[in-house]
Amino acid sequence: MPAPPAVLLSQLVDGDEESFNLALADALEAHRDHFRVADRADGPDAAVSLDVLALACHARRRGWDVRVSSPYLPGRLLKAAEVR
């Protein structure tokens, strides 16, 4: 399993929205690459990276624009996390 997205969390804590989006793209690519190997794509963890999704939802709650699009980052869940 890939390491927790420490850089992504760091950018969120630092309030750096631009770097957060760059780190988000990197984290999702790492997730994709990890689950491409052998039979990992068949497991339930392959569909979405829950830790990355949770941090992206937290960013949306802060009012940040999440500019990364990925099948591993469900848009409906991000939309539901928006501040109303």
C-alpha cells in the first residue's frame, strides 16, 4: 500500500492551495500506479484512495478549489463536502 499522503496533508495544514492541488495529483498517480500491479486492481481498495479523498473533502470544506480530476476522486463526494 502506498504511504499516507504526508505531503498532501502538509500542504493542507500550511494553507497552500496551489501546492495542495499539485500534491493531490501526485497522490492520485501514486495510487493508480500502486494498484496497476498484478492482481491489486481487483481489490476493493483499488477503486478510491480513502485517505486522499478525505483530505480533498477537507480542502473543499475550507472552500478550496480542487482542480484535479480523476476516477479515484469521486466528484459527487467532493461536491457533497462543499461549504453551504
